[in-house]
Amino acid sequence: MTRRATTPEGRRRPPTRGERRAPVRIPGPVAVGLSPVARERIPSACPEPSALIGPVRTCVGCRKRAAKSELLRVTVGSETHGQPVVAPDPQGTAPGRGAHLHPTVECYDLAVRRKAFGRALRVSTGLSSAPVGEYLASPSNPRSTAPPP
Ligand SMILES: [Zn+2]
């Protein structure tokens, strides 16, 4: 982990010839973090360096950004009565609009309280997120924070 502290000296570094870019601006397509080398060059634009590895999504619960692989994707499904529900999509393969959250009960609770699922999934009424809560609480959840027996 080479976390670079932003020192005042670093910012006051005289600009090189012809370079007038703002420090947070990353030129070219390398900004998305596909290259591990690009990570080293981003001057603390993001508080979490780990968030720059691979695709990044925002958790609808705590609103923090994290690598997509660390988050649980959820999509809109429908339960037996035809009511729209938030369904967990651990494989991330379900079609349609999805939202992401940390696979923890804490972030789930936050998302429920903020009605973040409805907003993220564009479902305004009658959306039940119970399946996600059950999924996260269930011991079969591979990412459950509960220690194995
Ligand atoms: Zn979260």
C-alpha cells in the first residue's frame, strides 16, 4: 500500500512547461483505473485508494464508493403476489436496472431508512426490500459477517 499524503509542498510544485491542468484532472482514458499504474498517479482525488481498483460503485446505504466486487448488486424483481421487490443478485448477471450496496445489514438498514432502493431502482411505490434483508441475514450468505461455526 503506497498511500501518498498530499503535502503542501507537493501542491506548490512549480508547473512543468506547458502543463496547466488542475491536479485532480486525469488526462485520457486511464482515469477509470483499468491500469494499476494509473492508480499511482492520481493525487488523492479519492479518499479511498482501494476504490480505484476496477469498476467502482456507490453503496446505496452508506453512500461510500467501493469496488464493484465488494458490493452486492440488487435488482428489481417481483414476488409471488406481483409486488415489486428488491432482489439480491450476487452474481451480478440479472438484467435491468441494478443498485449496489455493501453486503452488510448496516448498509441495508441505511438504504431502507433512506428509501434508497426505490430511488436507485426507479420504483416509486410498493417496493419491498425484504428479500435482500433476508439474504443478508441468512447464514447461507457467503459474505455474511458472521463467523463460521
Ligand atoms: Zn455501504
